[in-house]
Amino acid sequence: MRAGQEGEPADLAPEEKILAIIAPAKPSRTRRVLRDVARVVSTVCNPFVAPLVLFVLLCAASTGSVTEFWERLGVCAFFTSIGPMLFIFWLYATDRISDLDMSERAERQKVFSVFVVFFFLGTLTLLATRAPAVLVATMAGYTAASLVVQQITRYWKISTHALGITAPLVALIYLYGDEPLPFLILIPLVAWSRVYLKAHTVAQVLAGIALGGLSVVIFFRLFHIGWR
């Protein structure tokens, strides 16, 4: 084929012509928009933010004063969100993990071992300070779920985003009945975002959803938290 003929620019060097042929096509605008939406959903509904929102609501409903609210929330927020999140940032800043999502399964397993300790210490602190049963049950549920995730991650990459959004919503429905039902749309939305971004398979997000729901139901029953 002569230079300048169909599909071959005349002013490109041979290596540039090869790159032009094998380079992937530019994503369509629709695909770019969907990718950006998926990233926003994954960021907003990440496993550190969702528990924080849940504990804000639970502390507001189970404490009798402003001082008690902030004391309980401080404990819950530190052990489920602030502490683990600062730990992740430190690992990333010191090149101990490749990215903030911990894409490598081996990295996730080690990090989740530390998360188990955070949640367990949070549970002990709430027990020692005679916190309301609903707070202890929720923290204990997160402890158990993180331990299960840590073990599963040795062999498989279960979705903590799916778990992280499911557990708070199941807890709220368990406590408040049908009022939080409209927010259930967040579960398939988060699941879609993780699959679309190729961070997880469908099976991995479904497993995360199942584990999140089961951990809440089991520990609320163990601590005799009533179903509304």
C-alpha cells in the first residue's frame, strides 16, 4: 500500500504507523461518562464513609445528651473509619501498597488483618464504656465481617464496597422498618460500579452483599436487637 492511501497517513514514521494500528480506539463519550459515574459512586460509597454515616445515625438515636453523642461517635468513627483510613493513606504514602483500592490481593489480606484489630478494639472499648447494645452489636458485626473478609482474601477478592454499603442499609431497615427502603438502590448501584470498573466480578460483589447482610442480622440477634 502506498503512503497516503486508505487508512495510512503519509507523514507517519513506520513505528508511528504501527502504534496507530494497534492503539485502542478512544472511548466513546457515553463510556467515559459511565466510567466517571462509576468512579464517583465507588468513591462516595466507599467502605470507610458508609459505616461513619451509620454510626452517626445510631449514636443520635441511642444517646441521651450531646456530650454522650460525641463521645460514642468519636469511638465508633475512629475505629471504623478514621483510624483505618489514616492507616491506608500511610501505607500508600510509604509505597507499601500499590494504590488506595489495594488492587493486589496479597496487599488486601495483610491490611485487613489490621482492620480486624481496629474493629475488635472498637468493640472492646464500647463494651468497657457500657455503650448501648446497638452500637456494640454493630461494631462486633464489623469485626466478624472483616475477619471473614481477611480469610477469604487469601484465595479470592471479595468486594468490601458491596459489603460496606449493604451492612448499614440492612441495619437501618432492621431498626426502622420500611422507611430506609428507597436507599436500597445504592446496593445495586455500588455493585454495578465495581463490576464496571473491573475491580470485581459479579460473584465477588454478590458475596460482599451477602456477607454484609448476614453479619448484621446475626449480631443484632445475638445482642437481642429487635426487628421493627
